[in-house]
Amino acid sequence: MLRVELTRGNGDMSQTNPAMTYLAGLVGAETCLRLVFPDEATRPCLRYFRELQRKRLLPFKKIGRRTFFDPVEVRRALDRQFSVHPR
């Protein structure tokens, strides 16, 4: 699998967070949740993750009956949707 790093800001690699390195590819909801939120103590529950999916706040792919997520796209969507910017 391909390893992908998410960067903040203008894409400067000096701002890369090693905790935000994912394996590229499609994964199920539980695996995506574990990859995007590595700390189990602060990880939201699967039910909330599915609620975000149902509200179309998370990108996902449907292949037949199965639902897959790209952890990199999910992280970007969460950053875009839930970031609080200073005034």
C-alpha cells in the first residue's frame, strides 16, 4: 500500500505531523475511525461516525452493498467542516 502524509497550511513538509500518516486505500468505517482518530480515549463512537456519513459530511464510496472510506479524504473533510478559525 501507498503511504500518504497530510500536511497543514500551504503543503510545506516541515509542518507534517507524523501522527497523520495513513496508508492510502479504501477501508471500512471502524478502520477509518481508528486511523483518523488514533487516540482511543478521545475517539468518537462508530454511531457518531455513521451519523456524519448519513448527513453527507464524510466522503464515502459505495461498491455494491459495502461502504468504504478513504482516511485521507475523511480527514480533509473533517478539517474543512469542523475547523474553527480565529477572528
